[in-house]
Amino acid sequence: MVEGRKRAVSIRMSVADVRRIKKLAQRLNVRDSDVIRFAIKTMLGRLMPLYEPEARGRNLVPVLVEAGVDFLRFFDLDTARLDALINSEVDPEKRVSREDLALIALAGIQEPYAALKLSELSDSDGAPPTSDVSSSIRQYLYQKYVYRSSSEAEVPPPLRFALAGARHE
């Protein structure tokens, strides 16, 4: 197939979703297909690292955090599935801990239990959780996997300084 060509795709959707799409398209004065293409392109942009085969381990933490609980619920991602998705074929130093994967999975199904789990994990790291569970989980995971002090050793000093400043904003 030529890359620039478009293909028709059939999608099964609920009557309520089709009605919402039609109302949104009407309000924006665009075609229904424009609304659907926008939704798909937006979703693909947010989940881009998931379809890049070299993206594994802690590099996927931001994608899962930013995708949110709706993503986890819709695809029924439990700890075992998250572990297979994130940690398969990953060096040990780039793996996401099983406890943190459980925390991510719990955030998608049982927020009160996720808050309790986060409290236990945060106590061991010395960082108290805030009252907003989802932002606390986000902060905890970003601090542990994205802004890791061990990975800062690999970052050149000027960039390390910029990253440190970005964390405190």
C-alpha cells in the first residue's frame, strides 16, 4: 500500500457515541469523520511510545501516567499485563518494580487502595503523598523513574541543572 493513501475502516461504536460524534461535528461545522480522525490521531500521539518497539521499561512510565486511568480501565491492564508490556526484554536497571506496576494498575480500578499503596511506598522513600491521589502517583512515579538521580549522572551538567530547575517549578 502506498503510504500517502487513505483507507476506509469499519468501527463498531455505541449509538450514544455516534450521537455524541454527530453533535460535536455539527457544533464544529465539520464532518463526523473529521471528529473521529482527530480522536484517533490524538490517542495515537499520546500513546506513541507504545508502538515503538525500542521503548521499554522506565521509558514507558510517562506514557502510562499521562494516558490515565481511563486507558488502564478500557484495556483492563492489570499488574501482570503491565509487567509484560513494560518489562519484557528489559535490562534490570531499566525495569519498573512490580510494586509500582501494581500501583499503576490499582489507580485504574481502586483509587482508595492505590492511595494506601502509595502511602506505603512513599513512606519508604520519604515523600509524603498529597490529597490528590492521581497527582501523587504521578509525582511519585516521575520522581522515581523519570527524574532518577542515577540517570542524572548520564546527563551532561548543563542539562542536569535545567532538569533540576524544571522539577521544582
